[in-house]
Amino acid sequence: MLMHHFYMLGAYFAYQISSAVGFWPALVLAPICAGILGAALERWGLRGVRQHGHVAEMLFTFSFVLIIQRLCSLFGDEWQYLTPSLRSFSFSISAGVGINYPVYRLFMVGISVGMFAALLLLITKTRIGIIVQASLTHPEMVGFLGHNVPKVFTFVFGFGCGLAGLAGRYRR
């Protein structure tokens, strides 16, 4: 539920940034903004609440969701789509069917496949991935090895919020 709202926040950041500097810089900057906000939420919010149990975490995240919903409702209920000039292009498959498929959808599929491949390589083939996996299963041992486990969790939460922000479309 919380990541869905980071999806919406990423889209809001993308809309605001793209109206100032264009689509392509917003494609890079909006997930960074969502990730930074997510890391800050985990660091100064969830980390302090976590010691009180799962119910306190759930209440904290639910209250944060309500705040985000209220703030976003101030901007209206009209949908705004962020698409580059690729939206107007399409290619035809004319093997007797005559299907036109938008290039922008292929671009989105390419971004998704690229993100999946990058995450798979990051988690399975790098030292960062090994530390993240070990922090989830054996946090005490990772701490004994000299890694700051709370910072690892903040990084992972912020990175996930950034990915959610990358996927967003702005609803306004």
C-alpha cells in the first residue's frame, strides 16, 4: 500500500519536473526524489517505530498514506500523462492484420526488462546484493562483519521507493 503511494509521488515529481525541464530529465530525477523521500521516511519514521512492533509500523505507514492522499487530492482528480514525443509514433504489423503498436509502449517494456536485468545482476552478482541478502536473513552476523544494517535497510527501502517512483504516472 505504501509503495503504491510512492508510485503516485514519483509521478507527481515527474509531472512537476517535466513541466520545468522536460520529460527526459524528469525520467531520471523523479525516481531519485521518490527514493530520497522514501529513505528519509524509513530513517526518521519507520526506524523509530519498528521497535514497537508491526502494529505501530502499520499505523505509521497508514497515517503517512492518508497524508499523501490528502496532499495529492489538493491538486485535483484529472489524469495527466507524461509521455515523450514517442507517443505519437507507432509501427504497423501488416501481416494481414494491420495492427498499429505505439513505440512508447515498447519503450516502457524495454525500461522494465532493463530494470529487471539490472536488479537481478545487482542482487545475485555484486557485493551489495550479497550484503542485502545477508542483512535480511542474518542481520546480527552482518553487523558483526562491520556493515551498518540499519543503513542497508534504509538504502533498500529508498531504492524500492525510487523504483516505484520510476513507474508512476501522475494523476491530477
